Amino acid sequence: AQSVTQPDIHITVSEGASLELRCNYSYGATPYLFWYVQSPGQGLQLLLKYFSGDTLVQGIKGFEAEFKRSQSSFNLRKPSVHWSDAAEYFCAVGVGKTSYDKVIFGPGTSLSVIP
Amino acid sequence: DTAVSQTPKYLVTQMGNDKSIKCEQNLGHDTMYWYKQDSKKFLKIMFSYNNKELIINETVPNRFSPKSPDKAHLNLHINSLELGDSAVYFCASSPFTGGTEAFFGQGTRLTVV
């Protein structure tokens, strides 16, 4: 069965430090992969997506993610975290005939930023 | 201009009541969804509609009935509300083509007391 795991439930980093959020997926075919961010009391905003091509994808707000097929991973990175990055981050996999026939979300990683 | 809008944003109601949540998108998308986010922030798809036709129904109780009067609207009606229905419900939309993402509304926080 398809699934998405995010091993870190909660991460705390200092402002200006680098960040890596981990995501692993289980899916038999070529996945469509997404990272979403949810600020408190808000809806989800897409940070970046991977469908094919270059395995390193750039997103908004200075985020990037790297797809590693051999590790079934799609980790999110940011070189220098800002206090406004504190939020919930969701990794997601699109399954089905089109990328959004159905999307399975991971459990989320809550990011806290120390000023 | 809000792309995907849901109303109401907050909904508090008693057990046994019937309530509806409305969703509208002005993006011209063909596909719309309802997601449920529980207290642990776990997101799970409930329904998806493509051009008013039900595509996905993820084993949601019959008390939940989506209705799509046109492809820009997908409303969620819930009968006989239970305590366990308390959650944040998100509406989303996407073009029904490969390689695209979904756009989410701000969510409706439903509290059943």
C-alpha cells in the first residue's frame, strides 16, 4: 500500500541555521511528490513539487528538495531558516493515473524556530 | 481574490445536528476535494469530484454527503454529527491534468459538543 512517512514529529532549530526535513514514501510506480507548509490556523501552501527531470527541485521561500529514487526519499532543505518558517510541513505523494487522482499526506513535521 | 474559499471558517454545533460546509473555487479547475485533518494534524482525503462527478470516496460514513452543483462548487453536508467528527475540513481544487498540485482553502474548524 502507498504510504508516506516523516520520521521527525517535531524539530527545533535556531534562526539562521540550516534545515533538513525527512520524507520517505512507499509507492510502486514513479511518484509525484510534494511538500506543503501549513502556518497556524491557515490552509496548506505548496512549497515545491517533483514530477520528473532534475531530481533537485527549487521551491518558494528558499526551500529545495531532492528526490532520491534509490532511497525512496524526498527530503526538504533550507540553508538558513527564518523565524517565519515556523509551521507544520507535510510531504505528500500523488498516486493514480494523474498526479492528483489521489494524494497521500505524511503525518507532518512541526518546525519551531528559536530567535 | 480568494482562489478556494470555504464557509464558515468556524462551526460549533451539538451532537445529532446536521450541518453543511460550502466551498467555491474561482480557478476554473475541474477537480475538487474534501480533506479531513484530525487533532494530530493528520490529513486524509475524503472525496474528490471531477466536473461534478464523484471520483473518490475514501470509506467515509454515509452521514457525509458531498454535493457538487457545478464544477466550481463542492459542498459537504454532514448528518447526525458525532463528537468524532470534530476536525478541520479542507476543500481543495486542481486542474484535472497530470503534473499539477492542489490549491487549498483556509479550512473549516468543526467542533461538535
